[in-house]
Amino acid sequence: MKLYHLKRTTSCSYDECSDFVVCAPNEETAIKMQPREFESWEDIPENGVVNDWVNVEDIEITYLGDASIRLEQGVICASFHSG
């Protein structure tokens, strides 16, 4: 498993998540994950919207390094801007 930082490249308003860190086996899986309710899902819809977060083309993804063998796939932490 690997650690990835996902950051939206569009502006962030109140009550929205700007970025988050995930544990995933690869970049393809990581970019399909979303911060809302710390869930993930398998297929990106045709419109490219990752659930209600942001469009796939508006995500900047950075590989951070290898994860501990104790970590499971999922969101590690998220930055939520409450209003």
C-alpha cells in the first residue's frame, strides 16, 4: 500500500474539503476515493465527477511514500473548511 495526497485545484468554499490523504494500492485507486464520509467507490461516472467532491481533472495527486503494513485502504485524514 502507498500513501497519496489528493488536492483540489479549484477554489474551496465553506463546508467543503480542500484535500485529503489516502492509503491505496495505486494511484488509479486513490484518485477514485473521496473525502465525504470517508468512503470510496469503484467506478467514476461518465461526467467525471468523483461523487460530489470535484471533477477528476481538478484533482492534483501526489505520491507521499509507502504505507505501514498495518494501514488498510482508506482515507487517513482530510481538511474540511467548515462555515
